[in-house]
Amino acid sequence: MFDEQELDDIREQQGEWEANTLEPTLEAHGERKDRFATISNHEVDRLYTPEDIADLDFDEDLGFPGEPPYTRGPYPTMYRGRTWTMRQFAGFGTAEETNERFHYLIDEGQTGLSTAFDMPSLMGLDSDAPMSEGEVGKEGVAVDTLRDMEILFDGIDVGEVSTSFTINPSAAVIYAMYIALADQQGVPREEVRGTLQNDMLKEFIAQREWVIPPRPSLDIVTDTIEFAVDETPKFHPVSISGYHIREAGSTAVQEAAFTLADGFAYVEDSLDRGLDVDEFGPLLSFFFNCHNSIFEEIAKFRASRRVYARVMEEWYDAEKPESKRMKFHTQTAGQSLTAQQPLNNIARVTIQALAAVFGGTQSLHTNSFDEALALPSEDAVRVALRTQQIIAEESGAADIVDPMGGSFAIEKLTNELEAEIMAYLEEIKEMGDGSVRDGVLTGIEQGYFHSEIGEASYEYQQRVERGEEVVVGVNEYTIEEDTAPDILEIDETTRERQLSRLEEVKAERDDEDVDATLEALSDAIENDENVMPYIIDAVKAYASMGEIMQVFEDHHGAYQENITPV
């Protein structure tokens, strides 16, 4: 990008600056610390100049927004056309309570719904299961049958709203319920919009919520992708998630690399199914974390888009721009929130949200300041949503496409992160003898990902305990006063109310119809058919979440982790 003579001049000028301006200042005052690094412990230089990006090829590495390799953004106008979708994670108690929160958020200006489920629902259990006791409605909404889904979206036209569902082992059942609800409302399936997290590989890598083993879990994900191509082409059947990988303690590079590896594993499995990459590729979406090191996070997003575009074309022969264009949702970092002085979290979330916007996210969830203590209160949710609205409407951050593009520091960091991400991808591919999918499955079995993330997490915690990483209000700038805000309390009658509804549904439904649909699902699994049509039939018969998931467990067994050391 720069003429060699110009670079020589800059080098000479930099040498003079270091000798005449920098050194006297360092001798007189020094710097705050000997080493400066990001949250991920990626060392950053004092100053960046054109020499740091001398090898950058504008056409190949940057280009223009909306064109490969999408470093500068997936769309040409970005937020000048429309702002990112503003989602606030909502879900607690019963379907009635969460429906009320949904309507509240819509009234406050939220542009997309994002649904959190309680632990029994996440694990494919009914609220009346013995293991559900004490957990019903506690960290998300309880959904046992289609009746709950009907109440959850009462007064909400699913043809008009885009809904995200954060659920994994039982994701196919929730997807089926949403489709059944659309059918009830008369919304054509091809008009249904939203996103299903449904990323089982990251569950085995990081979040560790599962029912059946990795291979059959992957089969179900591919079933949903195949079904979405034919039936719900505006609905993203999988949101490949780095968020939980980062929450488990990974570095920014590990988050991006392992997430991309999972995504390419789904691509390879879909290709083996006989699907066309340019049919299913546009339906894939991603979900990233955004932490405090603002420049590293911006570079992570830009590097991830560039890697994705190149790999999809070079490894998987994608041709359509939509197949190479990485689209992603971002959530601010839950692990960065502190219970101490929780109002400080508003500043953290604002910085992280700005990084996501500068990095070109398509949708955004901003954490509430009280989430280190409990599910968010209405006041805290409003502040979190207003944070996004202020960034969009008042800050000017949404007015320039890729405002950080061309920054010597950002471009250098983007290049560095891209190289490190690719190194991980090549290593994983080698573990699978040329297959990223097989490499991911091998890595899960051998504990590779656990080891990498665990080491990074341990090193970070050690830096915090040594005081090398400052966490305001925790290891520096502490106070003695109690700063805990009023928090949301879950009504202890939630479980009883949920059990009453489940009992009522089971009493009213046609048990013969339920048994027939579950038997048909069992046959479909046995015959390696796509299971989605059969799950939809089952939920329409008001079969419960637990009954449907039990069919899969009967066929594949419950997964017990048994890591073979590398």
C-alpha cells in the first residue's frame, strides 16, 4: 500500500522521533508498566505506522464493504442503511411472565426478540422431571409443550418479528414448536424469520450441555439445516457460537478459531448430506462475544469475516456472495461483569457494544448491569437497551462504514489475528486427516479444546491475582459499601403453575395421537430420515419436550464425557 521510498522516509522520521522525543520522555517519566497487552494477553506495540501494514494488499485484504473478503463489513451501506438488530435476552418464570417482558421490550423500541430458556428446557427435560426441581423458570422461561409457546408469543405476530432462541440440545424441538406456531397463525413458513442457536459442537467444547453423544447431535443439527433450506429459507437454523467458548475462558483468537472450525464442520457435514453449499451457506450465522479490549475485538470481527470468506471459497467452493458473507450476532461479555460495584458494568457494556458496532455486527445484545447477581430487572434491561440506542442515534458510530478501516493499529492487529486463527484451523484440520469436522470431533474426544481453553483461562486468572490485569472494583478501586441493587426475584410458585399447565395439557391431548407421532419419530431415527417433520407432528399433538427428547436418548444413549488425553 505504500511506496518503498515513503516507507524509508517514515522509518527515518520514526528513528528521529524515538531519539529526540520519545527517549527523553521515557527517561523522565517512564510508562505505566513494562508490558502492554490485551485481555487475551496479545501484546500491543506503543505505536503503529505504515511500516506495520506495508504488505497489506488493499484489494485482497481490505476491499470495500459488501464485497469479498468482507473485512470492512458484509453490506455496502452497513448502519447507514439500517442499524443492527437490537436484541435483549429475555426469559424467566412462566410463558406469561416472559410474554409480558417481550411486549415491554417491543414497546421500548427493541427490534428483535431473544429468548432464554430455563435449565430443564435447555436439557430436554419436562418441568415435572425429578432433575427439574429447583430449576423451573429460574434462569429462563419454562417451555414444556406447544401450549407454552402459544402463550409465550400471545399477541405477537411471528410473521412480523425476528426471534432468536438460545437453546442447543433440544433446539430442534423449539424450532418445531415455532414452526407449528407459525402454521397456527397462518404465517407461511417461508416468511418465518429468526435464529436458532442449535450449536451442539460448542456444547461439547465449552458450555457442556448435552443429551446424546456428539455424532448423533451433529446429525440433528444437519437435519435442521436441510429442513430450513426447503421450508424456512429466512430462518437461520444454526448460530455457530463463540460466545460460550469465550465465557469459558478462551482468548479472542481461540474464540474465533474454534467457532469457525465448528462452522466449517457443519458445512462439511451438510456437504456430505448432499446439500449444495450455495443453498445452505447463506443460512449459516454466527454468534460472538465482545470483551473489554476494544481494538482486539474489532480486529477479531474483521479477521473472522476475512477468514470465513476465503475458506468458504477455497476449501468448499462457495460461489454466491451470500455463502461467503459472514453474518453474526454479538453479546457483550458476561464474564466481564462484576457483582462488586455493579453500576460500573454500564461502562464496560458500552465499550464492548462500541467495539461490536465498529467491528460490523448484524445484531447486538447488551448485558444488563445487574446480571452478575440475577436475571435482569426491568430498569437494568432498559439501561442496556438505551445504551444501544444512544450509540446508534447519538454517538455517530453508525454513520461511517468501517470507521476503523485503515488504522495502522487495527489493520496490523487484524492481520496478526487472522494468521493465528488460520494456524488453529490448519491444526484442527490436520487432527481430522484433512477434515475440519473430523478434527473437531477428535478434538472433543481427546480434550484438545478443553486443554487449550483451560490453560488460557488459568493464565488470565493468575494475571488478575498478581494485579497485572486490573479489574476495577475487584482488585483495584474497591470500596466497603454494599452496592447491590434491587434484583429480580422469581416467584416461588412458578414451578407449581408450570406443573399445573403441563398436567392440564396431558389431560386434554389425544394420547393415541401422541404415541403415534413419537413412534413415527423413532422410526425416522432408525431409518436415518430427517427428523424435523416428525418432531413438528409430535409437538402439534402436544407431545412434551421430555417425551420427544427421550426418543433420541432411547436410540443413542445419554452422553457421558470420557476424554481420552492427547
